[in-house]
Amino acid sequence: MTTAQICIIVAIVVYLAAMVAIGAAYSKKNKNTDDFYLGGRKLGPLVTAMSAEASDMSSYLLMGLPGLAVVYGIAEASWTAIGLAVGTYINWLIVAKRIRLYSQKINAVTIPEFFSKRFHDNARVLSLIAALVIIVFFVPYTASGFSACGKLFSSLFGVNYQIAMVVSAVIIVLYTTLGGFSAASTTDLIQSIVMTIALFVVVGFGVSQAGGFNAVLENARQLPDYFSLTSTGDGVGGVKPYGGLTIVSTLAWGLGYFGMPHILLRFMAIEDSKKLKTSRRIASVWVVISMAVAIFIGTVGVGMIKSGVLSDGFDGERIIIEISKHLSTFGIFPALIAGVILSGILAATMSTADSQLLAASSSASQDIFISFFKVKLSQKKAMLIARVSVIIISVIAVFIALDEDSSIFRVVSFAWAGFGAAFGPLMLFSLFWKRTTKAGAIAGMISGGVMVFVWKYAIAKLGGVFDIYELLPAFLISSAAIVVISLLTKAPDKSITDEFDAVRAMQN
């Protein structure tokens, strides 16, 4: 093993040890499942903002977006980033405060529980359906995070991908199981800082190695339509149109935010709803800057390849890994910096995986086992069930992640569509339309989730105008189902509408 590899390992081990230590520190503070899953609603504005965005910006920030820019040019990556930036801001602006107030009033600590209590669903049918949706889409989402860790260590040290992936998963599971939501949120704050450092160091080093900013741009221009926003690479050296319909469907990524359980939980957990404006500003600025830098890293990677600094032929999603490996050849200190950069990739992955594990395990233990089946447990046993659920969900995700050739970006995009379509419309209607009924909620959730599968694996294959991101049509169909079924069924009881009006008055 080389000196550079040893330095990288040291930096990564220190980082991972710190994450586990935080989990251990918070383990003693989890007195009940409310603490484990929502941190007792005690998050400050900075932690709320950065943990929400770190849990959002998964491995696609440091691997997916740069990879798209390397292989296809900036069109798809840029329109995706624009949609995400707009969606982030609107979500913080209109959803954050109202769900914080509503969830506290009805005493809901998970998203499925919120839906059931919002519609006074004593049978907990909504909780059951929502919990199943979370498990179906979060398990492969979590698997993509484990996969990113495996690819990282496999590329760096030539170790077996499966072994590296499993070890990474064990670390994530360890601190999440120990510390719960508070540990996940605190580590997410730290991880967002590490991710930010990684992004800017990679840009600075990459630009200098490619011959300067102008050289980077000139090398990228040698590729057909690289900087065009209306055409994109086809992955084999040619170009194809990126038309208006495709742009609209790509912008639809922003719709996904309204249904992301791990982000919505951060809104519910802030200590003071009046501080959400501060959180919104911090989150929005960080998202815009981080995604712009991530896309530019892809352009820098093209420049380094064209100038001969990096050899061609590697998976585009590994561009930051390749740049970091090149940095590590310049001495001990650069190798340690490379270790910090690579820890940033781990941070991007871990910050999402831990939140997903908590959301999925809460669905399995709290919403299905305890709420739906009405199993009476002591707080100690409920905590045990919660932690066991994290481990079980993780094991399933590990088996899914055994395929080394899966695309991180594509897996994330499908899971994102699933949550956006199944939960997004229902969340908006639950918060802003008093006439929404339980039947409409069920219809919207099921139709949205099912249509994601139908569109992606059947309708989109027809090509042409049907070849669009499945989130957009599924979101529209779910919204239509909620409106139509709600209007066709009996209006909500006065107790439900009074509750709705009370929350609206609190926000004003």
C-alpha cells in the first residue's frame, strides 16, 4: 500500500470514527421513540437547514450530477439542478411552517402518522399505505447510497466492491441505530460542511491541473454542443435534441420535494417555527451553490481528460474519485486533503442513507407494527423494535446494492419520482385544501405510486412524447385523483375542518 493510500485511509477513518462517536453520544438522549424518530422537536435553524439539504443532496451531488456533465454535457444536469433549486425554495416557503404547526397540533412524529391523524383515520389505513410506499422506494434509494460507498473504496484501493459496500453500510447503520434522528441530523450538519469543502477543493485543484479556467472551457467546447441547454450528448460521442417537453419533465424534479419524508421530517423537528425563515435562506443558498459547483466539476473533469491529466475510460460518476486520486500523488498533505474530499463523497451518501433508514424503519416499526396492528409496547421495547427495524431494512438494502453496475443517478431518480408522486400532491392538498377527504387521500397516494411504475416500465417505452420523467405525469394523475374522489365523496367532518382552520390561523 502506498503512502498516499495510507494518508487517505487515515483521513477517512478519522471521519467515520467521528460519526460513530456522535451516534454513541446521542444514544443516551433517546428516551422514547419520539426522540429517536424526531429528536424531540429540538433542532435549531442551522441544523434544520443543513441536515435537510445534506439528507437531500445524496451521492448524486458528488457523483450523479458531475457524472452527467462528464458524459452528456450540461443540459440534463443543469435543468435538473434548476428544478431542484426552485423546488427546494418553494418547499421551505409554503410547506415547512405549516407542516411543523400541523404535525405538532395532531401529535404526529412520522409522515404516515401525519396523514392518518390529519384525516382522523382511526383504522390507520393511510398510515399502512404510506408506510409501504416508504419501504418500497426507500430501500432501493438506501441501496444506491451503499453502492456509492462501495464504488468509492473499490476504485481507491482495488478492494472487492461487495466487501467495501458492506463495511460502509455497517458504519452507517451503527451510528444511526445508536443515535437516531438527533445523531443523523448532527452528523448531517458536519457532513454538509465536509461536502462543501470537497466541492471547492476539487474545483480549485482540477482547474489548475487542466491549465486554468479558460483551458477548461475551451476543452469542453471541443465536444459537440457541450454547453447547449437544448441538446445533449448521447453517450457515444454524438448529440441529440433536448426539447421543451424534456426540459419540463426534467424541471419536474422539483415537484419531488413536497413528498420527501426525510426532508419533511426536518421541518417537523425544528424547535421554533419562527426560525424557519432563517433555515430557508441558508438551505436555498447552499443548494444553488453546491449544485452549480457539482456540475462545473463535471466540466473540469472533461478539461482534465482532454488535456491528458486524467486518462479516459472510467465511469463518469467516479470523476471526483479520479481527481482525488490524482491529487494524492503530490505528497502527504495533498493525500490527506484527498482523503477529506473522498470523505465528502461518504458524507453525501451517509447523510441521505441515515435519514432514509430512519424513515423506512419508522414506517415498519411505528406505522405498521405499532400503529396499524395496535401492538402495545413499553418505551424500552418500542426503542428496541425501532433499532431492529433499522438493521433489517439495511440488510435488504445491502442485498439490492450487490450489483456494482447499477447507476446511482437512475436509482435515485426513480425513488425520487415515487415519493414525489405518492406523497407530494397529498401533502399539498392536506395542508392547503380543506375539502380533501380520506378517500381522496388514499386514491391520490395509490394512483401516484402505481403510475410511477406504469409510466417508467410501460408507457415511456412507447417513446416520443411519452419518453419523459415519470414524476411529472404521475404527480398530475395523483393530483387529479385527489380532487375528483374528494369531490365525489362526503365532505370531511366538522372536527377535521375546525382543526384545519386552527392550524391556518396559527400560521397567520
